[in-house]
Amino acid sequence: SPAGTVTLTSSTGGVTLTNAAGSVFNLNNATVNASLNIDNQGTMALTAVTDNGAFSNSGTFTIPGVGSTVTLNGAVTNTGSGLIQLLNAGTSSSTSLTVASGFTNDGRIELQSAANGGALVSTLNVTAGTLTNSASGTILSYGGSTSTNVLNAQVNNLGTVQVDRGLSITNTGRTFDTSAGTLNIATGQTLT
């Protein structure tokens, strides 16, 4: 499909919504049925969305900083060119992404605390399974405030975890393994 076009295709077993490279797709206050898979190759922003189908990202997937909560209940893929951004520029509540099952990050995941110096943070929850940050993957915690972003997941880091703003890994009863990966913590920042 040409750039700038969002297409909906059907095949046996399901329907795929493809946001092509060069396209922009925004979805607000919605629930996506399990029979619809999303393939983001362009730029996509979700706000207050529950997606029950598979979600594949090879573009830029943003949860804007307006205190939004997004839930992905189907299989999740973030390819080497994929960028997942939790941007928190809000003034009233924090931003979160909840993924129901473990997935592999081959690209980049960014958690941003409020740039305005507020106490608002970004939180990535993986409720079951393991978040594997592959050798090509990066997880970045950054922002302008003194607040600490949150990664609530069992994590196997084979790539890079970069802590430019405090990061709390709240994975009670689960593990954080970075024995084969790189952990960079900026001066004055903490990983708890």
C-alpha cells in the first residue's frame, strides 16, 4: 500500500490493520477485538486503548503523555527498527503500558518521566512471562523530573538498559537478569 495509507486486510483466521511506513495512525478511547491484528510500520499513537489482538511494531509506537493507560493483551513484537515510547508530559496522572505476556524487544523502549519537573512517571508492566531485551535491544529511562520510571516485569537483559533518569524494577518474586547484557547508569541516577 502507498505511504500515508492505513489498510485493513483479511485472511483466513483474522484481519490485519497495517499502518504503512510514512503513515500516521492515532486511536483514542477504544477496545480492539482479538480478531484484529495491528501491524505498525509507520507512526502510531494510542491513548486509553485495550488491544486484544496481536500487535507488531516496526515503526514508532507512542503512548502520549496525557496520563494514558494502554493494554496489549495479544502477542507483542517489537522489531529491530521498532520504537516504543511512553511519553509523560502530563500534569495530572502517569502514563502506563501493560503487556499481558512476555515478549522480545529487538528495538528500543523509552520510558520518560515528566519533562516539566513533576512527579509523573512512565510505567511498563509485563504481567506474565519474561521481557527479553535482545542483544540488539535497548531500554531507556529518561526525563526531566526527579521522579523514577517503573519497569514491572521479569527481565532478561541481553542488550542495553540505559538509566538516564531513575528506574525502579518492581518485579517482586521474579528476576532481573543482566548477566549477558549491559547496564549503564548515569551519574546521580539510581536503579532499584
